Amino acid sequence: AKSLVIDMYSKGCNPDVVTYTAIIDGFCRVGKIDEAKKMLQQMYKHGCKPNTVTYTALLNGLCHNGKSLEARDMINVSEEHWWTPNAITYSAVMHGLRREGKLSEACDLTREMIEKGFLPNPVEINLLIQSLCRNQNVVEAKKYLEECLHKGCAVNVVNFTTVIYGFCQIGDIDAALSVLDDMYLSNKHPDAITYTTLFDALGKKGRLDEAAELIVKMLGKGLDPTPVTYRAVIHRFCQWRRVDDMMKLLEKMLARKPFKTVYNQIIEKLCDFGNLDEAEELLGKVLRTASKLDAKTCHVLMESYLTKGVAISAYKVACQMFRRNLIPDLKLCEKVSKKLVLDGMLAEADNLMLRFVERGLQQNEMHL
């Protein structure tokens, strides 16, 4: 392309700004920034004035090659070169600064952008908020969000939720709850993700009563709990061994939005935390006939009992499975049987293997 321009000059044909801009953009795309700069100088030399699109292409190239501060400086002197940055120019440089971790400069440029009447959209706002939060500058992220809101930018629930998540990540739950209050005051309605984020953070700190109130509030606003909400509720209540309170809250959630695997998740999570008695009690209430999903859950409980050295309890779970027309895993049952023998429970060990025979599975076939 550069050779073509030279050839055009040799034949007395002057390239226009569109041609130059395309070549500059091409150089930038392949990382040849110095060549792009030379082409810009060629434009001035031959009396072709670069426009905003030309400069934006060059600045975007600088930003994608780790030179966002140089791009920022070019915006500062744009008036001297008789060109005016537009929304795309500001956005390209802002994200270049953000990617390079120059977050203070990125925020300053956004403020300048807003003053010039170019309002960032919610996606652009959120990218900078995320970067600030990852850098643990959550207070600055909140300040930036408030500035955008007051300047008339289209701030949305995702932007607020990102700040809330940032405070939760650094353990400042009260600050996160304060942002939730700000959402209400700004007429931005929290969604299920917002409530779930706060619930999990409160639950992690053991503030389960407050956390449960948030979920009830969410349900009262007509929002359906998501699978992530269910997992968070199950994990945190099991973590703090408050199974009864968990079940009460889950009943309210299930009335709003049924969730097929909720009891399986509860039982498996109880096993994770070593609450095997509670897990077995719940299993007896909810075990369904011929459910492969329930079979997997039973296996988790059996493995947990074996790990704890309580083979007789694993045996009882296997018996429950047979009664529900579920076939336990053979290899797992063989482990249970061997442990029962070691524990002196020969009758139970024989009975467990006999159940397979009654189902038409001969011992020699089962080892294939």
C-alpha cells in the first residue's frame, strides 16, 4: 500500500485523506507504529490534512501497542494540529490506559470526555469499574460510578452490582450494602445477581439472618432465584450448620421458582462439610424412585460414610437405594462389603451382595 502511494506521487496523482487513513490504519494493525507516524508526516508534507478518523486510527494503534500515554498526549495537543477528538477517539484511549493499568489517567480522560459531551455507555463504564475493583480501588470505582450518574450517563444495574461485588471481595460488606441503598435512591432496581452477590458475602461472614432477609426481600420484589442463588444459600447455611433455617428459606424460594436438583445439592454439600447424619435424614425424606440423579447423591453419601469409617451407614444408604429401585454402584458396594467384613458384620456384607444377585446380576458378571 505504501508503494502504491509512492507510485501515485510519481504519476502526479495525490492520494486523499481516505487513502492515507487506510494505510495508517493498516500499519497500526500490524504493529508498525513508526511507519504509521511517518505516513502521517507525509500527509502534512504533501498538503493533505489528517482528520479525526486518521488520528483515531493512529491513537488506537498506539494504545494496542502499549503506548497509551503517547496517545493521551496527542489528544492534549489536538487543537494545535487542528483536529477534534470524538467519542470513538476518547473511548479507544481510555481503554488503552485501562488495559495498561493506568487507571487514574483513564478516569481523568473519562471526566474530560464527559465534559466534552461524549457520555460513556454502560459497557464502557463497567469495564473501567471492573479494572478499578480488580486493583482494589473500590472506593475510587464507587466515586467514578457516582460521577457518571450525576453527569447523566446511562448507568445501569450491572454497574452498581460490579461495585457491590468489589466491596464484597475486599470484605467491606457494609459499604456494599450502602451501594445497594444508593441503587434504590437512584431508582435502579437490583436484580437476582445483585441480591445473590450480597447474600454470599454476608453468608461468608456468618451474617446469615441478614442474608436470609435479603433473599426474602428479593422474592418479595418478584425476582426468581437463579441456580447460583440456590447454590449460595445451600453452601453458606451448610457451612455454618444451620440446616433447619436453610430448609425454611429454601421452601420460600422453591415456592417461587422450583429447582429440580436442590435436595441433591443440599445432601452433597452436607457431606462436604461432614454433616452426614443430617444428609441421611434428608435423603430419607426426598429420595425418589429410579432417579439417576438421586443415585449419584446416594453414592456421594456412601463414599462420605466410608471415608469416615462408618460402613454400616453406607450399607443402610445402599439398602434405601434398592428399595427405591435404584442400583448402587457395584465397585462402591464391594468396598462397603469388605469394610463390613472387617467390622465383623458378615450378615450385612453377604446381604448387600445378595441384593445384586436378586437383581439378576451374578457375581462373575459383575467383575467384567
